[in-house]
Amino acid sequence: MLRFKAEHKTLQIGSIKVGGKPGLAPTVLVGSIFYNKHYVLKDELKGEFDREEAERLIKLQEEFSDRTGNPHMVDVVGSTAEALNRFVDFVSSVTEAPILLDGTTAAVRIRGLDHIEDCGLEDRVVYNSISPDFKREEIERIRDVGIKNAILLAFTAEFTSQAKIRGIRELLPVANDAGIENPLIDAAVVDIPSLGLACRVIYELTAELGLPVGAGVHNAIATWRGLKTKMGSQAKDSSMAAASAIAVASGASFVLYGPIESADSMFPAIAMVDAAFAQVAIEEGAMPDPKHPIFRIA
């Protein structure tokens, strides 16, 4: 089993806990909804969508969270402030899960923060994300609204794991300046090679900082140009599960697994990895929570 430092921070975000010692803490899974060209969308710019189908997808993720014991969050994507605000209103009305405020630009996210303040959702929202090219206005607005949860994105121009790690070290004081108390570190996956680098970042920063580290591993599959043409369409789900599994095996506390409609395949795959590592923790004298996947999936 991978060895980490003794101290691991468990963060309370809304109704769930994120982080803790790998092998004992179940992986938090995050499904994305209303992303570009999502089939539930009717008008992406205005925020019009199939409400019945969107609710079904959110409830599907909730169902598999209950089945496996893996906590869940909803990544709410919006390309305009009007759309993002409508999406947030809807999602917050049908689930108690934390919400990732995922505007496609800083301007959209800042407008989204205004809406979050008006709705009183500060405790449930995770700002997604503070990146190395952050805007000062973002930091000031996060602080003014009182957002305490944010993802720090290890996206750097230099294509090395050490550059990613340096980038996060530089972002931590920025997040502190914004008043962020619960930083989640995203190791930034953009393609298959960066997935390997991200796994190293997950391992090293988990060991160094004890904070929750994860990644949007689905990007490795979404940008795999030869996946369907060379491997066939049937390879997508298994590849996505494998990408998520290696991140969890590297110590990831959370995984953005991609489209929320994949919940029924992604939750069982990650729960299996969690259960396998939990048994090692038990052998070493620790005991997972009764809601852990090891006690749920058999």
C-alpha cells in the first residue's frame, strides 16, 4: 500500500467530508452536468434544459453514492452567467450535495458568485477553480462573498509534474488571501500523458500537504483521438474506469469522473478500488467507517 505522512486533513464541505488517510476515506466522486453539448441542454446560452432528465441524472448519482458509500458532488458547468445561475438554482433544489461552480470563464464565475451570495449557498459551493492565471477580481469577490471552498488547479505551461507541484505551492497563499479554508487540489489532466504526471502530483502533494488532491481524469479519455477509431466505441467506459482507478490508487481523495450519466459505471469501479485498499488498512490495524464501500458493495 502507498505510504503517506501521518497527518491528513479531512474537510467538511456542505453535507460531505473530503480527504483523510487514503485507504480509510472513501473517494468523493464528482459528475458534471450541463457541460458543452450535454444532451439535456435545449439552449446552452440561456440555460434552458430538460428538467426531468437532468433531475433523473442527479438522482442516479445519488443512488450510486448510497449504494457504494462514496460521497458525491455535482459539477455545474455554465458558459454564460444567466445559464450558470439557472443551473445552480435547479441543482440546489433537487439535491443536498455540494455544488462545483464551474463557469467556463472568470467573468461567468464572478457573476455566479453574486448569485451564490444572493441565494445563501456559500457553504455548499466549491469555486472551480483558482488557476495560475487567476484574475485579481476573482480573489477579491471570493473573499467578499465568503466562499470557503475552492479547487486549486495545477495547470502550468511547463509539462512536468514538478512544475505542477510548484504551481500549487504558489496558489496556496493566493487561496488563503481569498479566505479559502477548504482547498481541494486538482492535479490537472488534459490528455493521457498528463494523467501519468497528475498521478505523481497526487501522490507527492498528498504526502507533502495532507490536503485532498484529485483530478478531472475524464479529460484523458475525452481527448483520446484514437479511442473510437482504433479501439472501438466499447472501450470508452472501461478506459474511463481505469483512468479513475489509477488516480485513486495514487492517493486521490476525489475524482471528477466526467459526464454525470456515467455514474452507474464509475461509482462501482471506484468503490471496488476503495474496498481493496481498505482491507490493507484493516490489516494494519485501522478500521474504516461503517459507511465505507468495503461494507457496502459486497
